[in-house]
Amino acid sequence: MAEAIKRRKAKKTGVVTSDKMNKSVVVRVVRTVKHKVYKRYVRRSTTFMAHDETNQCRIGDTVEIIESRPLSARKRWRVYRVVRKVGGAAAQSSGGLSSTGTRSNLP
């Protein structure tokens, strides 16, 4: 039987938008494409579900994901490494709400 050909696995960099699942995160990857008619560059985003074995990723973290075998019905990517962590756990866990329960006027 012939050996399987090893190919380089795709890597993408994006921002974690959801970490509510156990060992899974949703990553939004932004790319720029040239518009066919207007010849201007437009930002397009795609979301990927990625496997996070250690549950280390939080919302707002910049991560690098790598292509893998199908892990579930919608997961085909794994978190390869965390490029940049988001600081301030208190602001992150409150979801932008102040201690009184109202939205703060953050820029």
C-alpha cells in the first residue's frame, strides 16, 4: 500500500469570539479581498470552531489555529498557539457591564 502524502497544514490567525463550550472556541478570521466591480479592498470574516484542549483561550485572545482531522460535526481546526492574551479579567468577565449592572461608556 502506498504511503500517504504528507502536506503542510493550513494555519490561520484570528480572534476568539466565544469560549462558552468545553474544550472548544469560536475564532473569527478576517481577510481582505479586492471587490470585483469597485476595485477596493473589502474586509471579509469567517468563523471557525477550534479545539482548545486546555481551555486556556478567552474572548478577545488572538490565536493561531491549524487544520486537523474532523474532531466533531463542525470542528476541523485546533488551537496551535495563543499569540496575544487579553488583559483585565474583570472587564472581560462582566461583558462590559459596570458593578451597577449598566453599560459603561468605554470608547
